[in-house]
Amino acid sequence: MQNALNHNCIVPLYAQIVEQLKQDIESGEYMKAYREKHRPEIRRVIEGAKEADRQKQIAEAELSAEYGVSRITIRRAVEELVNQSLVEKRQGKGTFICAPKLTRQLDGPMSFTEMCAANGLKARAKLLDAGISSPSSLDVREALGLKEGESAVRIRRLRYAGDRPLVLEDNFYPLEYSYLLSIDLENDSIYRYLQQEKGIELRRTTMRLSIVRADVKLAKLLQVSRNTPQLEMKGRVIRLDGQTVHSSYQVGYGENFEFIVR
């Protein structure tokens, strides 16, 4: 992190601080330095806390000491960072770095892995359930052309963007796709495997989007507060011949996400 100010410059000290903090926040250097300084505290947060608490915080007293300026100067710099949507003030909690916005296109089937790569993040998954089961949802049965009691391949995963749990996905595939149960479902991309290993070209049909509030179980998985608004996405992915590859259910993404529709 930079903390050298030019007291002879015509640029006000608070503006110099804004520019340095902006560079450090956008490059990740601020959080890197914060973790090094507060390693035991950060470890406690990561082991059991909500994602919002991990964005920890702009400490005005520390910045005042590091830059050798008054708290008033630091406060003015922080107010400018708030105006630029780089930090946010939370009543009674402090001033926090805003999580960066992520984007995803909705004009076709895009794997979670591809979406993360497009945002400069590494995708991974925690496998919650994988096997043969009978879908209880009528929508899923209709998407797969199943009668009640008939079986399908279910793959349920919690998807991470970097170290951040972002999406719960719960997809059902026809039994002919049971070979998916043998791949590395925590580290490999199912879409990559289908397209590159099996030569299946994917298409998305109509997708329904709605806002839901996280219940206790979902909040725990996504590490958000209960009742936090989340985006729920339901649809179907097909092959070029129109046959269903899988029913699609995702819930998550949260407020730091932008979708692009073309």
C-alpha cells in the first residue's frame, strides 16, 4: 500500500489519499495488507462469518496514523470513496469496502466456470448431492419427460467464485447422462465435459427469474443473512436436436451481480 503524501503539491491531501486508496482497493492491495495486519481476526471471520463481514473495513484511526494526517482529512477522503461506490458506511458497524460487481450474460448457456473466468475468478464447487433419484418437482419431471416415480440423475452443488459461495445449483439429467457421476464434480466443469468430451452442443430454452429470500438453510450455505434477497433461476438446457440435457435450477448471486441480456 502507498501512504506517501506530497505536502507541497497543489492537490489536496484528502484527494491524494483518495487516489492512493482507490488504487489499493481496486488492485486488492488494501485487503491484502489488512489481512496481514489482522490475520488472527480475519481467520476467525473466515471460519464462521458471513461474507459481508469479510469485506472488513476502512479503519479511519489507522489511516490517520499511517498517512500522518487528521481524522477530518481521512473522513473527507472516505466520503469521496463512498461517493465513488468503492466503500459503504453501515450504521453502527463501520465503513466497508464494497464487493466488486460481477457480470454474467444471459443470452445462452454459460457455465459457472466460464462466468468466473470472465470475471477473473477461479470457480470451484462443493458437492452436496450426486446420484440417482426421483424428482419431486412437477416442473422438473415435465422438463425431462418423466412420469411420477421415474428416476433421473441429480447433481446438487454449492458453487464458489474464488473463496466466495455464490450459487446453489440443483440440476436433474436424464439417466443417459449417468456417466457425469464419474467425473470430478468439484473441480471440473460439466458443460466443458459435455461439449469437449461428448461433443454435445448446448442451447438454453426459456428461463424464469424471480427474487426469493434466503431461508435458514440457504443463508447458511451462501453465508448471508436470513431473508437476504437472492435471484432464483429456473429453466432447461437442450441439445441441438431439442432433447433435454438437464433441468436448471440456480439460486444465489446476491446484490453484487449484474446480468447482461442481449
